[in-house]
Amino acid sequence: MSTKYKAINTEEAYFITITTVGWIDVFTRLNQKYNIINALEYCQKHKGLEIYAYCLMSSHIHLLCKATNGFVLSDVIRDFKKFTSKKIINTILENPESRREWLLAYFQKACEHLKREQKFKIWQDGYHAEIVTTNWFILQKINYIHQNPVLEKIVTLPEDYYFSSARNYADLENELEVILLDLF
């Protein structure tokens, strides 16, 4: 198995992108966004996940993060994806969702090629992870993360996007605490 773009070092921070299958816009509903925020918060409290920057977009999430306290980041991400997959499906089933049938059919079809038995597939296999090597790289990635909703014309300023650590760095109300890096 290739280790390219995988978090294999246990002492390093990584820039990670986790994407839904087909880049499906799952996180357009507030309840789905909170599924992700709550799962990240759980990983922070119980799985040694340190988050330095994040942005939750409609089909993916960017993280600048690290696993601590003996946890391995690849295991944390695996567990995060497994838990949130179930939570996302339950939310689709239990709450008003105009795209319910379409979403469920898409996520079922995404399983057809799998060897193991699985009913729904929410996340693309793996995740894109780049090891953090320099302060310049950190600044570049934090800027990239925070500019995502600006480039998509969702907001004008990064700190106006509620599901982003740009709000933390601007000392504004936020949903997810992060470890602020003093590199600016």
C-alpha cells in the first residue's frame, strides 16, 4: 500500500484534506456540519487530536493537525471517518432532507466496487496528507484553509465563515477550539 499522502509519522503535524465520495455536497445542512464539528471535538478530547486550523466546506474538510498522547493520526482519521459516516447516514434518515433518496442511492452505489460488505460509502478512500516541514508551509496551508470559503464566494472575509478556524485566529465566536499558532 502506498504511503504517499498518508500520515505515517507519529510525531509530526499534517495538512489533511478529507473528501466525500464524488465531492457530494453533504455539509450544506447545519445538522450535518455539527456532526463533523462534534466528531472533531470528540477526537480532540479523547483521541489526542490537536487542531491548529480547519475549514469545513460542503464536500470536504481541511485540517492542519497532529495526533498526540500516543495516538496515531491515521488511526484517528480512520475512526473519525467511520463514526461520521454512520452519523451522516442516520441524520439523512432521521431528519428532513429533500435529497434523501438521491444521497442514499449515491452512497450505496459508491460501495459496489468494494470487496468488503458495506451498505453506504460517504468518504473517499484515504485522505490527502502532507507533512508540515517549515513555518512557511504552515502559513501557506493556514492561508489556503482560511481562503477556501472566500475563493468559493461564500464569504468576503475568511473570518466571516462560521465553520473555519479563521474565526479563532480573529478572536471571534467559534464552534471548535483550536491551538492558535503564533506565526503571523
